[in-house]
Amino acid sequence: MVENKTDRKKEFKRRVYNFTLKLIGFIDILPKDNISKRLGDQLLRSGTSVIANYIEGQAANSKKDFTNFLNISLKSVNESKLWLSLLKDSKKVSDDETKWLMIELIEISNILAEV
């Protein structure tokens, strides 16, 4: 059981890390206009905060501290969904360009909400 739990943690960490790398690539190719830059900056902050807080949570000193970091990570996921939706709905990027990222954000939030 412990090994299985450890494997799930490693897989989730790898998944969030890969999401973050793809997010960085996505932000790097956004249009260079003022709105895209501002929304992209916000998305970069919230998107990278997901993994940063998850990693911090793994080193927490208490269950309460652990839960707090995961809650912050979940809030960052929700914020990232907002910025991504604004980029898509303002027609700065297409549905196809955001689809994988949005699906992954939804799945990551579902996993974090279960923990």
C-alpha cells in the first residue's frame, strides 16, 4: 500500500511538472500584444504556483501545513483556469490551443480536491 501511494505521488508530481512545462511553452508563443502579455504573465504566476505549492506541501511540518499548501495549489489551478479562459474567450488564442491545458487543469483540480 505504501509503495502504491508513493508511486501515485510521484506520478502526480511528474504530471504537474509536465503540465507546467507545456504551460510555459504555451505562454511563450502567445501573441505579443499588451493584453496577451498581461494575461500570460498572470497565467504564468498562477500556473507555476500549482507545482510550487504542491512541492512545498510535500515538505510540510504538519498535516495542517500540508493541507494549507494543497489548498493554495488548488486555488492556483482555479485562477489558472480563469486566465486561460480569458485568453480563449477574448480570441487571443484558439480553443484547440487551450483544450489540453484546460482539461489537464480540471483533472489536476479534481485530484487536489480529493487529497
